[in-house]
Amino acid sequence: MIAEIQPLEDLESACRRHSWSLNAQELAAVRRHFKALRRAPTRAELESIAQTWSEHCKHKTFTGPIRFSDGKKTERIANLFDRTIAKATRELARPWCLSSFKDNAGVVAFGKKKGRWAVAFKVETHNHPCAIEPYGGAETGVGGVVRDVLGVGLGAKPVLNTDVFCFAAPDFDGPLPEGALHPKRTLRSVVAGVRDYGNRLGIPTAAGGLCFDPGYRLNPLVFVGTVGLLPTWALKKEVKAGDLIVAAGGRTGRDGLHGATFSSAGLSADSPASAVQIGHPLNEKKLLDALLAARDKRLYRAVTDCGAGGFSSAVGEMAEGRGARVRLENAKLKASDLKPWEIWLSESQERMVLAVPPKNLKALSEVFAAEDCELSVLGEFTSTGRLVVTHEGQAVVDLDLKFLHHGLPRVEKTAVWTAPKPQAVKVEQVKRSPAEILKFCLSHLNVCSREWIIRQYDHEVQAGTVIKPLQGVRHDGPGDACVIWPHAATGEMKDFSAFAVSHGLNPAYGRLDPYRMALACVDEALRNLICVGADVEHAVLLDNFCWASPDDPRQLGALVRAAQGCHDAAKGFGTPFISGKDSLYNQSKDANGKDAAIPGTLLISALAPVADARRALTMDIKGPGNALYLVGCTGEELGGSLLAQACDLPGGCAPKVDPKTAASAFKAVAAAIAKGLVLSAHDLSEGGLAVAAAEMSFSGEFGAAIDLDMVAKAGPIYSNEVLLFCESQSRLLLEVKPEKEAALLKALKGVVVKRVGVTMANPILKVIGLDGLVCLEEPLCALKAAWQGTLPRLLS
Amino acid sequence: MKAPKILILRAAGTNCDLETENALRAVGAAPERVHVGQFRSGRRRLMDFDALVIPGGFSYGDDIAAGRVLANQVRLYLKDLRQFVRLGRPVLGICNGFQVLVKAGILPASNTCEQTASFTVNDSGRFESRWVNLRINSQSSCIFFKGLPEMIELPVAHGEGKLVLKSPRQLEEMKKNKTIVLQYVSDDGKISGYPDNPNGSVFNIAGLCNAEGNVLGLMPHPERFTAIHHHPNWTRQTFLKSGVGLEMFRNAVQHCRS
């Protein structure tokens, strides 16, 4: 077969035809390169370049130059990622962060035995595939992030999956453009995809979140994360010239061509469905078992997963700084009629590429055969600095690796940011009663029970889910975070070292101020960790940005602000980022042909050690007659809040976070919890104090009486509704035994903390207003019914 | 005394094997996870082991039907399993392992190797992961439940857990020979519907044993309740002493030793 040649003259039209998503400057660089070589490129070469240079693989926006102007001054940011998120990590220089931003996932030290175990965490998005094929997109999203963790160092054993979804409300009944799926169908299919893939792999899906906003109607967001455990010795990987290139796992087919380039452009009715891969969890499980067995026998020197760009990017990445020689006819195929460039670019799932010393090949083959897992030798790594690919002796690719990895021209983008004008919310316009607002909040899609989803995930496989996502007397209350005791991976049942994982996400704040959103998301993720008794001082963060087109200066301006927020949050809380990812171009044309962009969305995922799983905490009230303490100050912060939605109050500012104050409060509370002074803890987020108290009460089936006069206020507040529902950050509600109150107050010296109520046997939530009169009294069963009814009603 | 050698049978796509191994090791057994391919090639022999556990989760992705492929392999490559059972050696099938035992014709026990029952999709139509209340049949001779209280709690996690039988007569026979060893019940011990019975299983059957009591198949996961901290309410209940699952494994080990 003769390789397809692409004449340089009509590069532009070929680029459009094959949806390569290369811009004019990039095409010019390609043309220059091949003109100098005095030859035309092959299709496969152009495909390799397009994949490698795509936004998806190279993160051009985050690492490229940006001219940023905020109305007052203009500055040039050479590399946004390096100047914000990576800078914070560098400056914090935490010794327990073993690998940040380098490998396929971030890695931190784990456990009591220093230097023995490490934990890897990665969160990915699979937004574009899930928009057009939600079931398959979600499946392969899970599969991809699991392989990312399998490809950290020499491979980590996955011990936890997380999932966070952003959708439009499932009861939407307006018009949709051609080809767009209804949000209800998207939600049901995505949940089914995560369930069918994650459950079959035997990895618990025990943490996550769900956020509804009309802005996600055409561009749903699907975040999938995996935490893995690996021995510290397996952190180091290197490729040596002469090592064999071994492809292991599933076979290569025509599914998933152009995934990376398709994810780097907006969506439309003719987005190619063939760009979505087809998942096969059994193949991934076999690969997982075989790979970890081979790792423990130290049979390979390096490994990486085949994700976007398939072999082209996996081999291209591993060969960087060296060289590679690939013979495509050796690849095991699903169909015999694949063209060479298709084999090279296919994103078929469940494949990993290994660098294997030739002497180990026999032993490796035996390990894989014992697990019914296929492998094939594609070629070998060289020291020529070139990527040479042939098919039956015919040249398919012959590229200089330097050009492939560093030839990308940097194009400066423009970002504009206009600071939001503070706009007062008219609190007098609150016309509904506190009880009505509370039920509105509890049944709101962003607060209501997620049990319908969580029960479909096997969240206890590997027998390490010590703190489960659903908590309380009847195992159905909303936990803040999960705690995983990974004894199935370590084999040590006597060691109760564990870790907790949580998330923070709030696009409603982002609409008002992306900088404050970033701080609030970090604050929320850390708050959640505290509530299960994690050691937040050793917490680490992951960022996942999902944004619309960065070619729109205002969108990019907001992105820059959010990234700056991440930096300030990391520095302020003393909590470094260890990994992250961005997904841009999340926009489509709506039914009227207008550009519909998602709200700028930042997912913060946090992981922290729990020194002893047996000292972890749940959020349900444990008994009557205990004191309720509120940590943190309550201000009149209603922007983006559920109260503002419930009463249709426009404007307002996103809640502000003072990371220094919050960090010292969090540290003190975590220490008090470690001393056993707290019975239960719950964070205040959407719906504020009222929702937190209601959730703690109905989960524990004990009542609570709260006196709003006792709440610590940041300035004068005269409204019961504001105190009950405002969403000031950095606040926690703690349940404390009467005999421990003095010790708690001593432990929280210097922290704003007030005794705001008591728990009681009577199963009601009762609130005394500022005027001393009862402003809310509701039976817990009514509150719980409101909270539990929403998803089953909309989805069953 | 020598630690009993316990086989944890693996196949492509098996999970729950590592935590089962940890649980067995914690009660003094010498567990070994062996891939079914090793029996196919004749490199390993079932008779070299003192007990057999087929762990829960999935096998072969549960493509075709839950446990179907592995059940065929058990019939073909573990031919001496009936002999193993006759010798009184403990056999435990957890979740997927129970599905395998049923589809391989080991449970409900009969004189032939014929499959007389099967599993189908949960009545809810969805995978169900939750803790359930269970009642042990105190008249059964099942070795795994010795010394345990009549009411226990364990987690289930399955999509195809609804046991269906060939005929009403079969159910009557099973009641008579006391092989229905475990039933889903409400928290006050009564037979009740969803979600107490998470899958709609006939007669609320959660587990079956043979008349001799050395073979047990159950949908709930004992390996997920081996420490009190596995219980969903361990942060509230201070009376929990030990995991029910751990006691079941301990019983199996003790039976091997006696």
C-alpha cells in the first residue's frame, strides 16, 4: 500500500476536510517545514502533527502567550499555567508532593511507612464525546482516566473513581438544535456509562458531584477522576534506546479517529460520531491485572496510555528526546482493511504502550498470556531523534521529533477582563417564608439527594470505603467526602492509613466573578475534607477548567482571572496543585443559530490523608442534647446563591474568601476533630446554614433548634432569610457533646465560632429569628421528602 | 496448626479477589488467587486446596449473562468440584461466585449437574449497591453461619441478583430441606419488598446452601464487612464488635481445621 501524499498547495482545504483544527499560523509552519525538506507530507504525518499540536494535547491557550488587560493596565503573560498554578506549587514546595504536572497524574506520599506507598490522582473531562454519544463517551472517559493512573510511573492500582457532571435540568422542554440530545437522555446515559464501566473494573465510584445550569444544555460537562496507589519505587520511568515498543491490551480499530482534534473545536450537528471510541471494560480489566503483575516483576521500563492521538501520541511522547522506529503491520487489528494512518491515529480504547528491554519480552508475554491479554511488538526506541513509521516497508511517517514537539508556533491571544460592578441585592424583596425557601433549596437540583445515581455505582468494591457517600441512620444522608482505606491495594489490613477525596464547583459564582469562584471552589473542597476528619494541612488540589472558546477575549479574560484565583487560593491556603487539565471550546450553536457558550467552569478536586480511618467523621447528628457550633462569619453575600434564585433577586457579588483566615480556622477545626472533640461536621454551601442544619438533622433523625441571634455576623444583618440562606464561605457546622464544649472552644481559640443551637430528640428543625420569635419550624420528614423527591421524579 | 490452603478462583475480569484474600489471611488462612486458565492447562489442581472461594464482582464482564462464562469453565476445568463438595470441603460463592455456582449446577444442590435456577435483572432495572438486613435460617446446617446472630447486615452490589427457580415445587423442597439459608428482611426481621429486598428475588432468597452445609452461595458481600468500620453506621453505633463477614470466613477456616 502506498502512503497517501498530501500536496502542500491545498493544505487549507485538507485541514478543513479532515477536521484537523490547525490555525493559519500552524499551517504556515507545517508548509515551511516541508518546503525546506523539499517534499510533500504524507497524510499520516499531517495527522500526527494535527493531533500533537491540538489544544487537547498541547494546551496551547494555557501555556501560550496572552495579552491580558483588565481595563486599567495591560500585561503580557508568557505562560498562564506557569505563572499561576504551577508557580504556586513551585513556591509552596511541599516535600510530600512527589510528582506534580509531569507524569500522567499528580503523585503524593501516602501512609505511615514513609517512602513505601504513594497515591496518584488525576481528573479528566470527556465533554465533547458525551455531548454526541453520552453512554460511550462516559464509558471511555472512565477508561481513559483509569489508564492515565495505570500509566503513572510504572503503573498505579486504581482504588477510587470520582465523577462530576454538569447538565441542564432534565425537565427542559424548549427547542433543541438538530443533533443535540435532551439533557435527560444525556444524564441517564452518562450515569449508565460510568456505572457499567466502573463497576466492571472493580473500582469504587464513591465521590463526585452534580451541577445543573441551563448553560450546559448543548455542552454537558463530564469530569471523571481516578485515584491510584503505587509503591514509591515504581515512580521512576525511563526509555532507553533499544527498548522494544510493545502495545498491550485491546486491538486497534477505526473507532475514535480524530478525537483530539474534534475536542479542540466547537460542536455542531455534523461533528463526527466516529470520533467517539467504543469502550470494552473487560479488556481494560485484563490489561490492568496483567500490567500490574508485570510491574511487580519489573519487566518494563516505562509505560504510557494510548489516549487522544492513539499510537501517534503515545509513541511520540515516549520517544521525545530519543527516537522511534515503528512497523505498523505488527499491530493487532479489529479490521484488516485499516489504512496505515488509521492504525497510527486510531484512539481505540484499552491500549497501553510499554518500553520493554528485549531480554524481558518472553517473561512479559507469559504474564500477559496468563491473563488472556494480547500484546504486540510495534518496533523499538532509537537514538536518532526521528519518528520513523513504516507499513509493510512503505514509509508512512518520517518526522523530526524536535519539530513535532517544539515546532508549534506560539500565537499570542488577547484577553480582556472587566471587573463586575458591585450591585446591591434588595433583601427587602424576599417575599417567601423561610420554610418555603428551605424546601425550594432542599429540592433544588443542585442540592437534592443523589441517591438515585450513587446506588447504581458499586461504591464499596475493594472493601475500603470507610466513609461512604451516603451517610446517616438510614444510609441516605449527603456525605461531604468519602474516605478510602486502600487495604486491597496495600494488602495491609492492620494499617488504617486512608485518604479522603472531595470536590468544589460553582458556575453561578463564576458568572459574577471567576476569581472569587476559584477561591470558593478551593474553600469548598477543603471544607468537605475537614468534615470527614481529613488532615487538610497535607491536602493537595487538582484543577479542571472547562471553558468556551479562548479566541473570544472576554472568555479568555475570565479564564485568566480564574487561574489567578487558583494561584491565590493555593498560596493562601498553603495547598498546592499537583495535576490539572483544561477543556476549551465548549460551545455550540443553539436552535436559533446563536453561539451558546457554557458558563466558565472550574472543578477543584482535593485529596488529603486521613491518618487513621477509625477516627473519621460523618455529618449526621449523633444524639439529642448536644451543642451546635457554627465556625466562620456570615455576611450579606447573596450573589449566585439559591436564595437569590428562590426569590428572583438579581445582582449581588459572589461570596468572598479570605484564605489566610479560613486556613487557620480549618487547621484548628481539623485538630479539634483529630482530638475527638467533634461528633459530626457538615459544611455550609448552597442554601447556607438552613440547608446544612436540615441535612444533618434528617440524616441523624434528631431535631435541631437554632437561634439566629447567636450567628457571628460580618456587619449588620437584619434579615432572618439572609442569615439562614446566604452562602458566605469558610463556614462549618459542628455537633459537640456538652462535656467537650470547653475543650472545643479552647482548641478553636482565635477562630470565629459561635454556639448557635442544640440538638434534640423531637424530630423537627426549629429556628428562632432575630426578633426572638420562631421563624421556621418544620418536621424533618417533610424536609427529607423534599430533598429526596427531585431526582426520582425527574428521572424514573 | 497449618494454615488451610484456600483457593480464590480468578478469571478475566474478576474483582473482589484482593479484599477476599485479605479477609481470609486475617483469620489465619493461606489464600491463593489462581486464574482459571491454570486449571485449564492442568498446571494446578483443585484437590490440592482445602476450600474454594469464588469471589464477587464480575467475571468476563458478565457478558452474555452474569457468571455464565465462568460457570461453563468451572464445569469444564474444575471437573472434580463435585468430589470436592462431597468430601465436605467448604465452597463459598459470593455474588458473582453465587451466580457461577448456580449456573454450574452446584446450587441448588441436585443429584445431576443440571442448572435448576438462574438469576435475572433486578426488579428496579438498575444496579443496586446498598446495605441490607438479612435473616439466617437457624435450622440450616450451614457451616459459615455458626455462632452468628439470626439477624445480620451485609452490603449487596449487583445488577442481576434476582433468583428465579424452575417451579413452585422446587421452592417447597428447598424450604423442607432447609437450604434457604439467608433471606432479605426489613430491619424488624419481616419479609418485605423493595428496597429491603433489593432485587425482587423469589421468597426473598439472598443465599442458598446444600443440605450438608459446606457449600454456600450468597449475593451479599461478606468480604466487605470484615472490620466494624465497614458498617455504614460505625460512627453512630458503639456496640459493633466485629464484622459479620470476618466471622463467616473464620468459620470456614475452623471447619477446614476440624
